[in-house]
Amino acid sequence: MTVIEVLKAASGHLQKHGSDSARLDAEVLLAQALGMRRLDLYLQFDRPLSDEELSDYRDLTRRRARGEPVAYLVGHKEFMALDFEVNPAVLVPNPDTEVLVQRAVEIARHVNSPLRVADVGTGSGCIAVAIAHYAPGVEVWASDVSREALEVAARNVAKHGLSERVHVACGDLLDPLPGSFDLVCANLPYIGAGAKLPAEVKAQPASALYAEKGGAALVQRLVQTSGSRLKPEGRLLAEVDPEIVAEITAAAKRAFSNLTVHRDLGGRDRVIEAWSSTPTNSEPSA
């Protein structure tokens, strides 16, 4: 079978098994199996595949059809135009989280002095690394309760040459991180038990997905405790599920005097921004 024939067959198979990006998945996985760039497939449509290459590719497509994320199968994922190692110990970086990072970078770029930033529940480290990469004036402390996740985060920090400005620590929320912060960022578990999720989401670590109180427990606790760790003009940026935005904003209004909500790429309320004073250097953007 040639490259184009295999791609057509695999695309049809993945579509039947629920992939909403079947052709893209088929191409990414074939490029992985052949050890080449996806772009190069278009230059080799008539190339025949060996039995070994077909076997490797069938294994990847079979696993994808069962719901394994493509990112786990290829071992990496792009986020904020940066490449991150991922594996089943961490969540796959989600494009909706870029809204949080973009706002954090915007805040950092409007402040003249260096900023101390916390990334709570760092997982792969994608938030911490992206903020440090695009805002050279920040120093980031990243925490997670999972040592396996922190091993991935540490490799991503080193991969992007940020070991001097991004530090990782194991522990609950802000507990393992030193000092006070200008900005606390968080993408914590926020899905309630029993929520209906796509297979590729359910394949990701449950400890990074689900929280008690319908998904609100951990974010609520961070909202209630982060004020004491923020500097006078500090801000909290927390990603949440649109289903619990009302509950989290109610908690934030009790803990902070100012609040705004940012929408994700699909137009859904996604990131809570809260602060307790009016900084002169950085006004919120709705």
C-alpha cells in the first residue's frame, strides 16, 4: 500500500470511531510511524510502505481509535507556538488555556519591574514555560501534587532553556512555593464526577481532570487562600469550566474587590481574573 492509500483507509477508520479530525490524526500518526515531518507526506504520496511500517502505523491508529490522544501517541503537543513533551502523567495542553497565558503575558509586559509568577497545578509546565518565554521579565514558580507530572514539567523547562527562571516544586496549591506573588495562575482540575467527556479526554489522568463539589472544590480553595500570597497589586488568573463560572465568580467576589471574566476561543466564559486593588500599570481587559 502507498502513503495515500494508507491515509485514506486510516482516515475512514478513525472517522467511524468518532474522531472529529480523522484526516489530520491519520497524517500525524503516519508521519510519526515513518519518522518524517507531516508536510513531507505530501511529497511522497506514491511511496509504498514496508510491512514493518504498516505494522507500526496500524498499532498507532488502533490505539487512536480506542480514544488515546494523538499527543500521547506522538509524545508531544504544540501550545502557544511552543513544543511540549506530554505523556499519560499530564493533561494534553488545550488551546483554550492560551487565553490565560495571553492575559498573563499582557499583564507582565505592562509592568516595568520584574514579576514573580506562580503556576499552580502546572502539569506539563506549558503555562509556566509559555509565560516565561513570552515575558522575559518574569520568574515563575510552578507547583503540582504529582511528582510524575513535575518530571515532565522539568524536562519541558530545560528543553526551552528556562531553568534559571522557572522552578518546580511538589505540593498542594501554593504551599510549596516561597514568598508572595504578583500573579497567581492556575489550571486546576475543574470537572465534576460523572461529566460526559470524549474518550480522548477521559484517557487523560483523572487526578488532573476531576474535583469534588461538581468540579469547583480546588479552584474555590485557591480563590479563598491566594489573597494572602498576592502582593498588594497582585492578580489571580484561574481557568474554569463554563459550567462552574457562576459558583467561582461568587467565591471570588467574596475574596476580592475586583473581578472580570475572559472568554475562550469558542466564546465561553473560561478564565477568572480577580484582584483587590486598582493597579496603575495594568488595567484589565474584558
